[in-house]
Amino acid sequence: MSTQQQRGPAPRQAAIAEYVLARGEGTAAELATRFDVSLMTIHRDLDELERQGIVRKFRGGVTAQPSGVFESNVAFRLKAMHEEKAAVARHALTLIEPGMAVMLDDSTSTLEIARRLGSITPLTVVTNFLQAINLLSAERGIHLMALGGDYDPLHSSFLGVSCVEAVQSLQVDVCFTSTSAVSGGFAYHQEQHIVSVKRAMLGSAARNVLLLDHSKLGRVALHRLAPLSAFDLVLVDAGASAEALRDLDEHKVPYHVCEVGGDGTRPA
């Protein structure tokens, strides 16, 4: 039995998706050979990846869906820019004090904050992200408030009208959020139902902090989430280009550049 077969379908499907994304497309026969499984198994994997909105099947193979759709899938966001997100999260922790009420959106950037909150208690933490809820439910000293709504397995979070209404009934000290793209003084996101929840969160916090890995700078997505002036601070990792940082300077955006691979940060 091959390593892939021993590990099960989910890791194999993740590897298939990464392979297809890198090349743009792939044939079923090619994928079956590469992953040492039968054509029938590959077609089942591709059916599941198509159901998740990651690939589009055609006769004999698949193509990658547009990158925005792929990037929405939490299983793949968890792998992307991990060190950069951790660097930003480390600095975000310096903005949190015991006794605060903190809101986290459903981004994998804020999940890196959630992983580290056990050292800053007591805290109230509000989130719609199932990954963060599961992580924080075992932490002593954290009063966890889970935002309800319609569960979206693609994002591993609760969304919809019920979630927006739950957010609007609260007032927190600080909200940490992330988004798909930033350019020209605006934050963007590719999905409307995500935008509505993030906007509600921005309206329910005394202070808003935007977390970015450098890959999101200089990009746009379908929906304009908010002007960067809606954020009190933008945190970005040190991989940000000089051009991208000039764009933030030109729009008078307060930001902080966070060094990767250590606890230090370097101010902008």
C-alpha cells in the first residue's frame, strides 16, 4: 500500500489540488500515476475537489478554479504564508491586555493569534471561526463567545444574517481581521457573504487592526471591503515590497512591518 493510500483521501486531495493549481490543469491518468492510486479513486478525489469549488472537471481531467476560489478554502489557507502570519500575530499580541474583549474573524492570520492567547488571560474572545473556537475552548482564563449563523464548511466558519446580527449586538475593545487583497487605499475580498460579516465586525470594535501577509498587497478582489482608513493599524510582514509600502504611505495608512522568523518587529 502506498504512503498516500495509508494517509487517506484528505491529504491526497490536498496534494492533488496543489499540483493542479501549480500547473493550471491535469489529466486523470497523469494524477493516478503520480499519486499511485486507481483512476476510479482519482475521479472520486476530483469529484470532491470540484464539490469544494477548488477545481473544474472536464472530460479526462481538471483545471484549477480561479485563484480567489482556491484561496477561500481553509485547508489550503492554513498552509499558505505560515511564517509570515505568525510574525504578524506575534506583534498583534502586544496590542492585547488582560481583561480585554477581543474579536477574531475567520482568517488563518487571526488563528495564529488564537494559538497564542493563553499567555494573556483573563480575556473575552469572540469569533465565528470554528478552528479558533475548537482551539480556545480548552483554554483556561478565556471567556469564549462563539458567533452563530449558517455553517460554511469551505471557510470553517459561521456566516449569514444571524452571524451579522450577533456581531452587531456586541462591542469589543479590539477586532483583528484579515482580507484577500489590499490596493489603492482599500481592502478587498472576493466573497460578498464574507464581506458583510467583516464589515459588521469593524463596526463593533473600539479599535480595528488589519493583518496582512505581503502576498495580499498590490492586489484587488471582486468586492471592496472597506477603506484602509477604517483600520487603526495595519500589520504586515517584512516581505512587503518597497512599492507596496509606498502605496500605504501615500494613503496615510498607519502600519507596522513585522520581522519573520523571530519575536522582533521593525517599525515602519
